[in-house]
Amino acid sequence: MYLAAQGVVLLVALIHVYILVLEMFFWDKPRGMKAFGLQPEFAAATKVLAANQGLYNGFLAAGLFWGLWQGAQGQAVQVFFLLCVLVAGLYGAATASRRILFVQALPAGMGLLLLALAR
């Protein structure tokens, strides 16, 4: 169970690295606009805001990588950052797009569940 939990934590971290890349570097490019359903004018006008948002996703990924790097002693760090991802995902699903529930919140919830079962 521990290895499954660590695998899901790694997956959540990698998802957030991908989100960072989309928001910071591809927001106003075809790939980013398609991923977020944006029109070119809106993407251009909000590019700086998206880059800031991407940076925060990078911090979530960094925290998860830090928890993984610590091994079994890093479970508390993993739980904290997964909770942050879960809250961000729930808020995003409620305010921006229901799809965020499945991309962010559900994987974070699965990670939390697996970490709890691994104890």
C-alpha cells in the first residue's frame, strides 16, 4: 500500500509540474488555450496572471517532491501538500471548471486515502 501511495503522490506532483508548464509557458499558445478553453484575446490579456498561478502549482509539486524525497518520514509533508491540492481542486471545480475536480482534487484525495491506508 505504501508504494501505491507514493506512486499516486508522484503522479499528483507530475500533474502539477505539467500544469505549471501549461500556465507559465503555453497559456497563450495553441496547446494551453486548448487545455483551458481560452480565446486568444483572453489568453493574451491574462498571461501574467496565469504565470503567477503556474508558479503556485510549481510550489505544490515541489512540496510533494520534498515529501517523497524524505521517504517514510515525509508522510506528514505529503499529507499537507495533498490537502493543499485537494482544497485548490475543490475551489477550482466550484469556481472555474468542474474538470478540475477530476484533474486535481480526485488524485489528491486518492493519495490521501492511500497514505492513510499505508499507516
